[in-house]
Amino acid sequence: MTLGRCEAAVTGIGLVTPGGIGVLESWKAILAGRPTATVDPELAGMPIDFTCRVPGFDADELLGRRTAWRLDRYVHLALVAAREAIEDSGLDPKEWDSGRVGVVMGNALGGVRTFEEQHNTLLREGAGRVSSLLIPMMGINMVAGYIAIDCGAQGPNMVTTTACASATTAIGTARELIRTGRCDIVIAGGAEAGLTRPVLAGFTRMGALSGRVQDPAAASRPFDGDRDGFVAAEGAGVLVLERMDHAQARRAHVRARLIGYGASADAHHVTAPDPTGDGVAKAIRMALHDAGIEPREVDHVNAHGTSTRLNDAAEARALRRIFSDGPSVTSVKGVTGHPLGAAGAIEAASTVLAIEQGRVPPTANLDRLDPDIDLDVVSGASRRQRISAAISNSFGFGGQNAVLVMAAA
Amino acid sequence: MSATVLERLTALLTGRFGVPAEEVRAEVTFAELDLDSLALVEFAMSAEHEFGIPFGEDDLTPQSTVDDAGRLIGSRLAGSDAVGIG
């Protein structure tokens, strides 16, 4: 097999997900296919009142109140994941060439919780009581800025925002920084924490969410015939990407290689995917071309698989068009729900773990595959499989598609 | 600065802003406690609420010390009719 150019090594991962805090806890839940959706007390009285939240996340305890009080929750989640990823990589920020360390994070909603709280303060008490930290807390760009401050990364620093594809776009963009030689190391991923009543009301009014209020744990069921929408989630995922020769020179443990990236736009509709899957297929083809591999060389697909009627059907159609050999397919969203701008990073990390361990997690709640979907979707229990190359898909409202190709170290 | 004002100032800096109590000493500046100009706006709002006195955003700078803040609060309390506070 020719796996193309191999320039970006994944040397560290960090996760904060509804499955738990840290890679170990998160992966345990994902591998077990344990759904995390549950009734959300913050949404009491709302027509759809369940979400997937990170359990037991205490920012004061994890980051120290001195740091935590100034930050929105989406940055809290990101900082914890970034610290874990950097620690995992074995890199010492005190020793790295800081100007050559970039940060590229994905995010969709910014500090929407802070914005809403301060808007309420404004209405109740007047402009003079609004926090001086409103803007730095709500800014969508701030997550990359705070990670840089936290670890001392002085290279290119940005946030990419392509709705639910944001983190995949971020990781693909980070790879470009490695590939062009601009950076030795890029901290890349995504974070989201927008589970507020207005946000959930908006998604509900769009008809995007599962309405399975009687049984939240069964609500996120990607590719299942009875799926009826996604479950909103929060979380963060971070990968440390490193130029391969840089990683090798310091004898780092390379967990996987990031060998391709593709992106496209449906140019079809603001929320509905192109039902033909044409835009998605374009992104996958571009990613494979970038990686220099053929479709038959892809063993596994970590699908976007949101559990909406439209996404899963269009994605399945695109996958069928490209992959005749039937790679295994899974969607971790049956476990995690849909953490929007963090999804791509959590799923890229899951893809790294699946490659490393030779184990594909099951798609939770997939009881009966949609008869219109002709894919080898893993369900029930995890499956042992040797994976040389895999893709991870993410698609955002706005028709923004992003695909990563990863390969075994 | 009265002991009570210092105690309440310390409690505010510790509880709201996460500054370890042992760092709160009369001569230490707000900058040294990681309270920059943005944070001081928040501090002023919190102090207004805590002490029941008007507290301007320009009353303190990051170079002001805890003692400066204590004196300011003490004098405002003395000049106010906020009986029983302090």
C-alpha cells in the first residue's frame, strides 16, 4: 500500500466529552457504545429537554478559580483537553521553539452562555452592570488565544468556524501549517459549550433535534431506521500535530499520521445537505487525492452520522458512491451526541484510537439499519479490525464539508 | 485599614477571583494578584455590592495595593450612611 506523503504526526490527544473527562474515560464510553444523553435540568419546561453534557466538570477545580472565572465554559473544556494533549505528546512548552508552535481550534457558537447571561444583566440592571469580560469571554477566536497564553505558543493562532465541521476544518488547516513548514507543532482541535435554552430552542425550531423525550438515551441513533434528529452536546478534543521529522528527532511516540485533508461546499441549501451527497463526495475525493491513496485503501470511516434523517442518508449515499469495498463505518455520536464545533476533534481522536488499538467502536442505538442505507455500520459491540487508513467526516450547516485521512504510524 | 475590611476584601478576592488568601497582603498590588484593568472593573462592581458603597472604575489601577483599596473602602464607609457595614 502506498500511503502517500507523511508529514504530520499525531503525537498527543486530549478529550473532554459527555463520556467523561480525559481520553481514558471518553474512549471507554465510546468503545462500550454507552449513550450519554439524559434529561438536562437547565432545560426544564423546554419542549426538548435532554442533552449530552460533560459529567462532573468543575472548572474551578480543574483549572483553578483564578483562571476559570475569566473564561467561558467552552474555553474551560478546551484548556483541559489541550493540557492533556500536550502532556500526552511529551512536549515541554518551556523548551519548545514557541514561535513555531501554532494553535488552530474549531468552534461554532463562541461564548454564547456568557453572552446570554450578560444580556440578561443588561436588561435587568442596565449597561453599567455588564461585565468588562463579556467580549473576551464570548469571542469565537478566544479559545485559540487562551490556549496560546496557557502553554506559550507564539506561532500562527486562529479559530476556524464551519459550524459542525469546525474542528475538522481546524485540524486540516493545522496540517497545512505543518506541511508548508510554517510550524513544527500545532495544537489543533475544537471546543463547544452552547447548551443554553435559546440555542436549544433554535435547534428545536429548526427541526434538527431528536424529539424522543420519553427515552433520551435512545435518541441519538445514527443510521438507524427510526432516527429522528441529533442530540445537542458539549465537549472538546485536541490533537498535537507535529512535523514528522521533528517528532522523530525527539523520539516521540507517534500515535498516527494525518495524511490528507479535503474540503468542499454543497452550494445547495443553508441547512439541508445536498441529498445526492455530491458535495460530501467531493470533499472525500479531495482528501484521498491529497493523501495519495485510493478508495480501496480506506479500511474505516468515522462518519459524521448525526442521527438526522437527511444527514445520514446523504452521507451514506456519498460513501457508497466512493467506496465499493465497504470499509467499516461508525458514528460515535450515538454515544456523545453532537458536540457541534467540537465533533470533528473528538472524532479525529477516536479515529486515532481505533487505528492504534485495532478496534472500531459500535454505533450506539443502531438497532435496525435504515433499509435505504447500504453500509457496513458497526453496531452492538466494538469490532476488532486492523486499520491502515481511515477517514473522519464532518459536515456543517451552510453546506461546509471537511474530511481528514489518517493512517497508522 | 480595619481588620474587618481586610477580612472582607480577602474573602472577596479569594471567593470571587480565586486569589489564595495567603497572597492577599497590604502591600501587594492588584497586578501581582493577576487582576488586570479588565478584572479591576469586575472587582469594582463586586466591591460595590459587598460593601454597599459607590466604587468607581477609575478608583483603582493594577498598580494600586490592597492597602489602597482598603483605605478607599474605609473612607467611603466612614462617609456613607451604611451603618453597620465595616
